[in-house]
Amino acid sequence: MNFSHPIARTQLCICILFCFFAALNPAIAEPINPAQYQAQRLASFNTFDARQAVAVDKEHFYAIHNFRITQHDKTSGKPLLQWDGESDQNGRLIHLDSGVVWQGKLYAAHSNYPHWPMTSSVEIWEAKTLKHLNSHSFGIQLGSFTWLDRHKGHWWGGFGNYNKVQKNQSQVYGFTHNTQVVKMDDQFNILQKWVLPKAISHRIAPMSNSGGSWGADGYLYLTGHDHQEVYVMKLPRYGSELIWVATVFVEGMEGQGIAWDRSEKGIFWGILKKERKVLKFKMPTIQAQQLTAEQETLRVRDFNKN
């Protein structure tokens, strides 16, 4: 390389600076390399309302729009029933997100995105009839509530924050690194909170965590807003940052709300927002990862005095 050339000198300076900061910060020197997998796409269904998410039960899938939900036959994709909140971004129902069916009820995360301050709620319908039954308000909480799921006797969910300035606003909409996954009790009281790994926060920025669903394998599957990827996570033994175990590539599914099918082993549902399609996938089996063990020592003598 001719280092007398201005571009070459610039590249050399960047390389030297990167090496310097990498030496100071091991997290930069040693990037995360989670395992990678590929999902198999089984079916695609045209819908009216697959703009935000899909929920699923034994017989139906539910295409979720900002303020509409359509129930479809799970096999043929035929639309059967539609609930229409008839909002206009200024009504009471503004931005539905991910949904889950549990004990005959459809639960959906809802927020006032993109308005400020951020407020959120859980909206509840009878799955069979799509009659709206109830609402739980979080008020102003940790961000915009983007997904919820039921796992091991608790509710779980995500509060999204964003690295973008919304229209007619002057401040950043919460910053993506403030996105959190929460564990809740039966009354939606928050019990514990975790943050995303920095590498995932950078990957999904300027948007946020849009979807989440617990797999039967005990891993938490998360999505961003745009990428054809699902991030496989586990809870940490210590601390407050989720552990990134693997990435599953899902061709045609660009983030948004997701749902594991609890009636059919290994089946996973998502959407392609720009075409309003609901997608059905066969997910790979995630192999248990040999993660670096936390270093811990119990001493009865020779105590560490450093």
C-alpha cells in the first residue's frame, strides 16, 4: 500500500485507532459470534391486517394491524372474522403489536407509538368471537410495550425504545439501548427486567425489539423491526443482560411480531409487513451452547486481597 496517498493514510489511522480502543475494551476486540441457523418456510398466506404481528392457536391464526385483527383459518388462510377498532392514530387504540392466545383469550401489546410521552396497555379479546373483553393500562412506563407472552406461570413482555426522532418531536424516542424485557405476575406487575446485549441493540437500531415468544426449548426468541433474523436468547445466571445464544435466519420475514405454535411442534409464525403476508416456518433445533462459565471461587484460606 502506498502510505503517501491520503486515502491510504486515513485507512492506516483508522486501523491504528481501532486496535488502540480494542486493547482498552475487550468487548470490541472479541465480537460476539452466536451460532447461526436457517428456518424452513412452509407456507405464506395473504391477509388484510398482517402489518404488525401474528398470533396463533390450534385452529386459527390472527393477523394484527395497528387497530384491526382478522381471524383466519389456519390451514387455508381463509379470513373468518374481523375486529375493527376504527382508529385514526388519534383515537384510543393507536398501535397494536404482538399478540398471544392463552386460555381462549387473545392478548395484544398496545402503545401510543409514535406519540410522546409513551404510554402502553394490554388489550384482551375472546379469541373465538373477537369480542373485546378488557384492558390493562401501564400508563407511562419503560417505553412502548411491543410484545407479550406467557411462560412458566408468568407474563413476559418487551418495552421498546428507539434511536429516532419522531415527526414533530425534538428529542430521541427513548434510545434503543433502553429497551427492556420484563417478567410480570398475573396482574401485569413488573417483577424483573433485563436489557438486550449491546450488539443486538446496535443491530436493530434505530428501531427496537418488536416481537418476542418463548420456545418449548426454554429459549426466548426475539425480533427487531426490519431484519430477516430471530435472536435466540437465554436468561443470565448473573446480572441484567440477556445472553445471545444463536441467530435464526427466516427468509421473507422482516422482524415484527412473532408467535410460536404451541399446538404443533417446531412451528413458528411471522409476517412480511410490506406485503401483509402471514408466514409459517419450521424452526431448527437449537443446540445447547457451551457458554463461558462465570468465574467463581469459594475460599476458606488464601483469600484474594488484591
